[in-house]
Amino acid sequence: MKQSKTFIPTLREVPADADVKSHQLLLRAGFIRQSTSGVYSYLPLGKKVLANIEKIVREEMDAVGGNEVLLPALQQAELWQESGRWEHYGPELMRLKDRHNRDFALGPTHEEVITALVRDEVKSYKKLPLTLYQIQTKFRDEKRPRFGLLRGREFIMKDAYSFHATQESLDETYDDMVQAYKNIFTRLGLNFRAVIADSGSIGGKDTHEFMVLSEIGEDTIAYSDTSDYAANIEMAEVKVDYSAPDVDMTELQKVETLDQKTIEDVAAFLEVPASNIVKTLVFKVDEELVVVLARGDHEVNDIKLKHALDAETAELATDEEIVELLGSHIGSLGPIKLPVGVKVVADHAIKSIRNGVAGANEDGYHYTGVNPGRDFAVDAYEDIRFIQVGDPSPDGEGTIKFAEGIEVGHVFKLGTKYSEALNGMFLDENGRNQPFIMGCYGIGVSRVMAAVAEQYQDAYGFTWPQQVTPYDVHLITVNTKDDAQNELSEDLYKLLTSYRYDVLHDDRKERAGVKFADSDLIGLPVRVTVGKKAVDGIVEVKVRQTGETFEWAKEELIDRLNNLLKTTN
Ligand code: ATP
Ligand code: MG
């Protein structure tokens, strides 16, 4: 492709509203443009990168038996009402009406549509298992669209859905998918981890997220420093055996603590470590107010709390609700002498408190000499705190460290949640009607593009890996008024393309400095510069990622280039 004939609007300045490196460069190097908040156009270079990512995704999906389909983006409300998500999905669902005033949504995901499709077509176990996938535009009215393609309101996703007669069959496909995802992200050159995750609003229990390690990641991953254990901190289990130290119990005493409200204040004022203070919170779990206890040096994890209590929602109660329940404000709450019937859930670490401190449910007062069991009862001890750096890894190997991650993929075992809701049934071997057992598997294709862009760049621009790059070679004619240079450039263009290299030929009548700056910005893996030595048939070859340069004669170019690309990223 001749650069003079394509559309690569590069920018010299860093766009003011772009907050992360990948977004800045995708705009500056002319890969994308914003249309409106969270909505983007892919320009020719961006479209080529997308196509490369999609190709890898397709190959790996096909390899595990996926069949590509294309489902509608426009989805009738009835399907979402059947699954219950018309209400539950909330404001993220883009809703609209047709001319007959009927409700529709623009698909944020396709469980409903695909379950209805398979329900109507597949009636027997003989047609199972079945895996269908698509690569399609999704719509989610995100509260905070940001970081460019990383969190859009319109974005491209690969979503796959599998249908099974048995749990074993689902387990098999799930494992195949996990492997396919590992292949995909490895081929894309991404530094990623597969982590244990929360299933969010889709439902289902067994689920993994694929996280690209990156400082701009919105999720925190807890990982072991010695094994391959990794989990979203939302989910990471804490496996520590807590017991109280072997010291005598002292008397319970009420002490005035005045304005000491935070754990740090109380710890300093009473000269006790935070780990010997009972932190008391009140959560609204579904509709019930529950007293939740954790150690002062720990944080309560609302997602684990929700799971532990098998609830749909768990949110901190409001100030008014707390005062009504316990008679005091945050800062003096405690588990002692609670009103009858109030449920108390404690993190396991509470067991380690001996002669500790807790609020007295009276503003300005705390108790000292507090001992669980003797001074207050706990209905259930559960694992409800966030894991911390330095905790033992739950797999028993090593200690926990944290890293930030970008979620690029997500696999779930859905079970029968959607087949039951939408009446998706098949006849099993014994002629009995059973709901399909389902799995679903997503990859944020456009988010992946941003993740690769974030990882592959330096001070001058992109450093695309070969699998993703929009073109393989940037052929640059330094002086387009020079016949020898033009002629050699044309020859090399033909030669390279005949060897299946995808070549971008900078034939523009621009200054050399502009061409080199744009070339660094766009970041193709190899630059072939045709300059003054063109008369002798010699060109300069530069590897973008390493900065290495070579002078090669025209005749040796192809062989040497083939070798070079075999040994670099
Ligand atoms: P997140 O926690 O980031 O909102 P999610 O759990 O809502 O993600 P899924 O419903 O699992 O995401 O969607 C599958 C994949 O689609 C995600 O792993 C992610 O890579 C991608 N994705 C989700 N939301 C967006 C978005 N707003 N913009 C771009 N990609 C997205
Ligand atoms: Mg989301």
C-alpha cells in the first residue's frame, strides 16, 4: 500500500483528553478516532490490527470445535424479560423502542439470544455438545467509559457459548477453552495470567478471568510468588488457621474514647495493635441488616460476604439504618450486647483476638478486654476479608503479592441458569427432558488491541509484535525526486509483496525527518530505507523493537529478512 493513498492521520501533539499511553498513541499514530464518549472509529491501521487479532481468535476457536455465527445486535425485550435480566442488568443495558413502541436492547452480551436459538433448533442429546461463537459489536452504557478502547460503550467482543448434555462434557469444553485462551494471548505476545474470578451478573460458579499485567489495569490480582496461583482479589481465598493466643482473659471494661473513631485513632489512643481490635460494620444483605466483624488490620470483602451468605446483594448500610439498629454511629460500633435476632458474621481472623478492643455501641466509648465467645456470640465464621500482600498463598505454596491487571477474557460455567429460564430443553439418552448445561466464553477484542498497544511501545511510538502489526515492513523512499531511489523502491515493493510481506510504502513528498518520525510512531516491525546508496542497490534495514540497523544489498534482502523475523518478536 502506498502511504500517499491511504488514510493515516498522525498527530504531532499528545491529545489532551487521552489519559493512558495506549490511547494517546492509537490517536497520535492515526489508528482510531473518538466519535463520542466511549465510541470509536477504527481507521485503516486500526482495522488491520483488529483483523489480525480476530484471525488469531478465529483460528483458536475453530481448533476447539467452535462454529462461527453472527447473532443480532438488536434484541427484543421479551428475551431479556424471560431471563429476568431486563430488570437486573440495570442502566448498562442500552434500551430503545421501535415504531410500534415495542422495547428492544442493543446486545451487551448474547446468552438470551443464543439460548433461544439453540432451544428452537436442538432437541436431542445427539446434537450435543455444540459450541457457537461470534465476533461482534457489543453495547454497554458504562458508567465511566475511559482509557479509550479499554472501556468503551460500543466495543468488539468475541463471545462463545457451549451447550452440553452432561457436566463432564461442559468441563471438557471449558478446559479446552482455557487452553485456547492461553494460546490466543500467548500468540498475541501479551504478558497475562489466568486468574480465579467472580462471576458477576452473568451467574454461574466456575469462572476464570484472563488478565494482562499492566499498571493501568482496573483489577488487582493476588498471585503466589512461587506457584502459578493467581486470583482476582475479589475472590482470593484466605487460608489461615486462626486461634487465640494462650493468655488469660482479662475483664471486660468500658472506656471513654471521645473522638477516637478510626481504627488507627483507637489503636494509638489505647495503645493496642489494630490486629487486636474488632472492626464492626453493618451490611444490608439482600434486605436484612447484618453485623459483620473483621480484624482492625483487615478489610471486609463485600463480594466474598455476598457469596458466604448466598445473597444477591451486600452493601454497607446507611448511617440512619445503623443508628436505628445499634443506637450509635460508625466509630463506636461493636458486637457486644446486640439487639436480639441480629445476625453476626465474623471473619475467621476474629478468632485470634484475645483481650481485644471493640466499640461499645455508645458514641465515644469502647470496650477493652474483649473476647469472642465470652463477650459476644458469632452466628458464623466465614472467609470474608480481602487477602493481603504477605498472606500465605491459598494453594499452600509461597506468599501473596499483588499486581494490576486488564481483564481481556472471561470464561464461565453457566450451568442451567439460562436454559432453565428460557426453557431450553433436550431429550437425553433415556428420553427424558433436560435443560442444556451451558458455558460462555468472552474476549474483549477491541480491549485486547488497547492492551497490546499499552504493552508494545517506547518513547517514539509503537513497537508492534509481528502477529498484530498492521503491516510487516515500512518501506521508505527518502527522496522521491531521486530516480534511483524511486526505482529501487518500486523493485523492492514488488519483491517483498511477492514474498507475502505486507508492505506500507512511504512514497509521500515529505521531508525525511517527517517520514522517520511517522515511521517510529506507527511502529511496524521492520523499516527498509531507500536512500543515497540506492544507486549501489544498498538499503538500510532497522528493527523497530531493538533499534538494530543493517546495510543490505537488494539481492540479500529477502533471505536476511526471513531470518531476522524468525528470531525476533
Ligand atoms: P469489566 O469487569 O471490565 O466491566 P465484564 O466482567 O463486564 O468486564 P464480560 O461481561 O465478562 O466483562 O465481557 C467479556 C469481555 O469483554 C471482558 O473480559 C472484557 O475483555 C470485554 N469488555 C467488557 N466490557 C468492556 C468494555 N466496556 N469495553 C471494552 N471491552 C469490554
Ligand atoms: Mg462490566
